[in-house]
Amino acid sequence: VELPRADTYPVGNILANRSRNNVFDMAGNVWEWVIDPYEQVPNGEAILRGGQYGLVRDAAYRLVGDPESGSFYANAGIRCAADEVADPPNANVLYEDDFTDINRGWPTEAQDAALFGYHPPDFYHVEVSQPQQSVVAFRGLDEGDFTAEADIVVDHTTSTDGDFYYGLAFRRSEAGFYAFTISSRTDRWQLFRQDGTERAELASGSMDEMGGLIRLDRMRVDVSGAQITVGLNGIVVAQVEDGTLTQGDVGFFVQTLDEPLAHVHFDYLVIRPYSDAGWQQ
């Protein structure tokens, strides 16, 4: 919780913390004592906000007397009463975005055959509105070895059988970029390197039960040196060696083949230091 290291706060400034007896007591201070602290939480979890009042249920009484006396509650805890609670930074995350904040730096632009930008309340969308077109949107990151995961869903198309691909682009530099893309219409995937106008396919194949318009797909890319591992919904689909591109941006790619319009929502993106853990066996 990010709070000033030293400051004072008016007692009772948060009306929701007032008891039914109209007592504020310390409720409203940024930190307040409460009776009956939380039980122990599982490893890896932490309580960010909450608490309970106590003694006479929610009357906000605070006992005055000898704390060693057996007639007093021996347990006490501390509660955060801040208006806003920020998640603590995670040292194992290089970049994370759920696209609820439109000021995170992703491009917003409308072109003749494409558009990309924020889609309220919590998506970043990329649309291609002509057949045989493609567009890629980058955030302005610079990553070398990493593991990236993105939750992606197709919002709508204008045909029921036109083909199109969408997915993650990575290690983008002036020389080009890699892309791992899927086609939920044909249940096919591909991994390629784009060098200017030339495309080199590194791997391709098919996989059943892609989400498409029905549900989110989680796409994952692991890159370490020349090794590239890609997978979908926890399952590895390809591992290749290609050291042409070593560092660069991360973003999203959409391409239409014979589909007139494809509108794709990117719901979540996280980039962590490289790890090959977490794949289904």
C-alpha cells in the first residue's frame, strides 16, 4: 500500500467507517487498530485491504484498561483505511497491462484499412477492415530474453468463414520482428519472422479447440537467445532456433486473408523474465 511515510489524517474522514452507534473513533485514519485480526493466509497471498470492528459487533469501541486483564480481548490487528490501495510492485514482472488505464502508452490510430486503440472498459483492440491486409501495434518496450503471455479474443468479424490470423509480435527492431499468430477459423497457428516485406515461416501447424469468438485464448512466447518456444492455452506447439533478432519491442498483430473485417480484443499482457516453467506436460 503506497502511503506517505509521515503525515496526519483527520479522524472519521471516511463515512463508511462510522459504526451504527455513530461512533468514528479512529476509523478514518489511514491505519487503525481492530479486534480479531485476520487468520493466516496461504503462502503467496496477502491481504491488501479489509478488517473488522469489534467487541460489540461494529460499535467501534476501543477498550481502556489493563491489557493484561483476562476480561479484555488479547488479539488485536491493524487495518488499512486508505481510500485507494495499490498493488505492491512485483519484481518478477517486467511489464503488465490489463488495459484499464488508457494512458499506458499504447498507440491509438485510425488508418484506411485498420484501427487500434483502447476499447472500454478493459481491452486494447486492433481491427483490420480489408482482406489481405495486416497491422501491428507496439507499445515501445525493449526486451531481449523473456516470457510473455497475452489473453486474446475475437470480438467480431463480418463473415462466418473468412480466414484471418492474430497474436503476439516480439523482438521488433529496424530489421523486423517475430510473430506467433493463430487462426481460430481454421484452428491453425504459425510462427514467422518478418524482414521488411519478406516473411520467413519458422513453424506452423494445427491445434483443436481455439477460443476465437467464444472464449479467451492465452498465447505464450518464451525467448532465450536463439531459442523460441510458443504455445497456446498452456500447451507448447513449437520450439525453434532463430537468432536473427535478439532484442526489441512487444506488441499485437492482426492479419486478414479472405476475411473482410477482423476486430480482435487483447485483454491482458504480462512480460516476465525468461522461464520455461508452467507448461502442461
